Amino acid sequence: MSSVDVKAATTAALTYFKDVYAPNLPDNIRIEEVWLSDDEENWHITLGYDLPASSQALAILQPPVREYKEFVVRASDGRVVAMRIRKP
């Protein structure tokens, strides 16, 4: 049974993401998916964010490119144990 709830797991993933990418945080960070593993040992948190455009002209003409990271957060103590690229 998990002792860390979904809010705490999500906060842990967001904090980890911000610590890793600071001070150059990407834009528009959002929680995309959250699920608890079948064995209830790990939370899986997917965060999405926009990559910055290579130029201001491209930013006007093209929508931003969306990237995703999946975080594995241990349900027993809220520790982030993995961060990986998640394909859309």
C-alpha cells in the first residue's frame, strides 16, 4: 500500500524536474499523466513542456514542440528514482 499520495508524488516529480533544469526551465510545464503501478510501489508521473523556438520568427510561425519526461516516484517515501524521455 502506498503511503505517498498523488499530490505528494506529483510535487516530488515537479521539484526534481525544476532542480535538474534550473535556471533554464522550459515553458508551459504541465502534468500530463499520473498512475500508480499495479504493485502500488511506484507512481509514474509524466510532465510535458514546450521547447523554446530557435528564433522569434519560428515562434510566431510554428506551434511549440512538446516534449515529455516520465518520472518514477517511490510510493513508500516519495523519492524520485528515475527520469526518462517519454515519446508522445
